[in-house]
Amino acid sequence: MIKRRDFIINSGLALGALAIAPSLAFSIKPKNIGLQLYTLREAFSKDVKGVLENVAKSGYKEVETYGFSAEKGFFGTSPKDFKKILTDSGLKATSGHYDFKSFIKDNNNDFLKASIECANVLGSEYVVVPWLEESLRSKLDDYKQIAQKVNEAAVLCKQSGLKLAYHNHDFEFKKYGDQCGYDILLKETDKKLVDFELDLYWAVRSGNDPLQLFKANPGRFTMWHVKDMDKSKVEWNTEIGEGSINFKSIFAEAKLSGMQHFFVEQETNYSPNPTDSIKTSWDYVSKNLI
């Protein structure tokens, strides 16, 4: 029989271990596994309802949207109808990628307002800046202007009960002297308003260590793209767990990162097809990472 004194001592040791082991603390509160729908872009653009139903059957609980049009919604499906499909499938669109070009380049906030309205209809938490076209980012000073516009957009999002995040590729890490665009974005965006969605694949491919980014900017990476790198061709993706990225070490520092949501993504090199690939990735993540 375990004595009360021994139980208290052992419980205290266990709690102490959790306090110094973020990976263990993270594992006792499983996260819902999300999917960036761009992974299934070919089928999704033709069959929104069928794809969402299949995503749910594969085990995912959250999705991140892309492709929204103010006129056509999601490939002909209105935000209201999209929300119903999500609800019926047991899914939540926690986050969405929306086009910020007109807002950043032309100071036109019409599409941003439509995006915010869409995100609220879907019950999302985040509106995300997904990409910057090359003409907007030719020099370091451009990133300072982008940071200011992102701050402005974040204010509009907050006024509507939403958060704003910035999603990276590799170009943000291009050096201009001793600085890069990502340094500027992290430094000159308001920490209280702007979060970051770290694409782990692009961070690694650009020569950066996600763990070092977490240490230098604790709490700012509230979302991740979990995308693996093919072992033979770095320009290819692969199913999670099949590639070269050490996700176990990254997930072990989820608390330091500030991560609240993550989305599996795969853009290329599906085996044998996108539908099976997302299931393979879900299986690995659920069994090995959370």
C-alpha cells in the first residue's frame, strides 16, 4: 500500500518534472491537429464539401482556409454555407489565409474588411498574412513599411474580435547586411497585436533553427505550419515523419514558442496521393508528437 507521505512526495516530484519539461507538460494536454487546406488544393477547388468531410474522417479537428474571394467565397461556397459544412463535419476553421496585397500596396482595406467578416462568420480566431509578392519586399526598408501596415491591419482585426498573424516563407530570411526582413517584422510589429505563424519547413530550409527563434522571441509563434522536408530533395515536402525535420525536438519547446494551434501542410511529393498523405501525417503526429 502506498503511504500518504510517499504519495505526496512522489506527486511533488512529478509536478517538479513537469515544470522543467515542457514536452511532458504539453503532452498531457493534447492539441487538436489542424490541416492547411492548400494541401488538398486540387480537389478542394472542385469539391469543397467532399474534401472537408474527408479531412474530418482522417482525424483532423481544425482547418486553416485559403482561397477566399469576396465575390465567390471559397470556390463558390459562401462563408455561411462553408461554416455549416464545417459544423456538420465536426471541424473548426481556427485560422485563414487572406490576400493582403491591396491593403499593403494600395492602402485599400475593402478586401481586408471582407476577410474579417468572413473569418467572423466562420468563427475563426486568426486572420493571417500568407505571402508578400516580390515587388513589396525588394529592400529592408520595405519590411519596415510592411510592419506598419501589419500593425494597422491587426488593429482592425482586434476591433472585430480577431487576432492577426504573419506566415513566413524563406525570403523573409534573406540578409540585407546584418539584418533580414523577418528581424524587422518581429521587432517592429506590436507584440500585443501581431502573432506569427512559423512555417517550420521554410524556417529550416532557409538555414534557421526554429528552437533558436523560440528562444530569441518567446511566446510570439502562436501557430505553426508542420511541413516536412524530403530527405533527398530539400525543395520537396513529404508526409510528416518521413522527412528530415526533427519535429520531436520542436514540439518539446511548444510552450516556449507560445504555440496554440498547428496545421499540417504538404504541397508536393504526395505518397501515393494527397488523401492518403494527410492520413499518414495525422497518424504520425497523433502517435509521436502530441
